[in-house]
Amino acid sequence: MKPPAMKLYGYWRSSCSYRVRIALAHKGLSVEHAAVHLVKDGGQQHAADFTQKNPMGQVPVLEIEGDGGPIRLGQSVAILEYLEEAHPEPALLPSDAVLRARARQLTEIVNAGIQPLQNLRVMQLLERQHGVDAKAWARGHILSGLLAFQAVAESVAGRYCVGDAVSFADCALVPQLYNARRFGIDVEAALPLLHRVDTACAALEAFQAAHPDRQPDAQPS
């Protein structure tokens, strides 16, 4: 049976969109990409036609064809969970319950513990309204969070974050390392385990296809 058509609303540099692109590519799922520019026009994610799709005014949004009309899912981890349940092979969670929990824990270190402190909205607020050096703020929180991620991963990492199969944790880690480098963190020197995992992921077609520079809306750095 042919899977329902899907459209992903995202932004090339959005780490949350990047996570979902990796999962879609890993599972071999076709998706139409719809660019939502987070800066242009005051941020297209704030436009009325987009907030009707996601009242949070955030990317990504995965739109799934449904019998009663489109089903729209926001929040990248919820989307990952949907994809894992609707398209279980190839899996992105281990079969062992403890390792599944560990993969989710690592994912949430990024999703809840790092990304919200360095997203565009927070950085703009800190810079414009409070005079904070937003890049220094982001760099500090990214590094401390990734050091915690590395400490947790040490006991379960194999070729990837959790053993020798790609999991949610890798989908979350790789985009966050992309951000870390953008903010001037020397990943190889500061986070050797995560650098090794990132290198292994970079050899996989799914991660290559999901890379920001390969997206239709990518812009020159």
C-alpha cells in the first residue's frame, strides 16, 4: 500500500527541521519540501497562513495527506515518534527498552536542554531587548549541553550514539553539532566521542541528503 503523501515545512538551517529530514531520508520516505524563511519578511513562520498550520509559529511542520484533509504535526520529536510508529522499518529506536529510553534521553538533552536556549527567537530577544552577546550565550549553552550529552553517551555509544545502529539520538546530535561549529566550537577537540559519531553519520546517504547545504532553500554562507 502506497504511503500517504507528505509535505515538510522547514528551513534549511533549522536544526529541528534537519532532524526530521534525517529521519525521513533514513526511512526512505518521499516528501515535498516547503521552505519557510525564518528571517525574511519578519519571519515567515509568523505569517497568518503558517500559524494556521502551527499555532506556535515554528518549523518543522509535517503535513500528511488524510481522508478528511491534511493532518499537520509540529514539534520535531513528536514527528520522529510518528514516523517511527507509522514506518517502523528501518528502525530509529533500539529494541531494548533501556536503550530506547537512553536514545530518547539523549534526544531530549538536545531538544529540551540545548536547542531552546539558542534558537533564533531567544537570541533575538536577548540581543535586541537585553543587550546580551547572543552568540556567546549560545556558545556556552551549546558546549555545556553537548558535554553532558557526551557523558551520557559514553556508556552506550558504538559506531553511533546508541550502539551500532542510527537512532533518534543521532538525528538530534548531528544538527546540533552543525550549530556548534557555526558558533565557533571546536567539536573535534572539545567533544571527541561526538566528533567520531558525527563522522560516522556523515558517511551515510540519509545524513548527506538532509544536510542544510543540500536543501532547495539553502543560501551561501
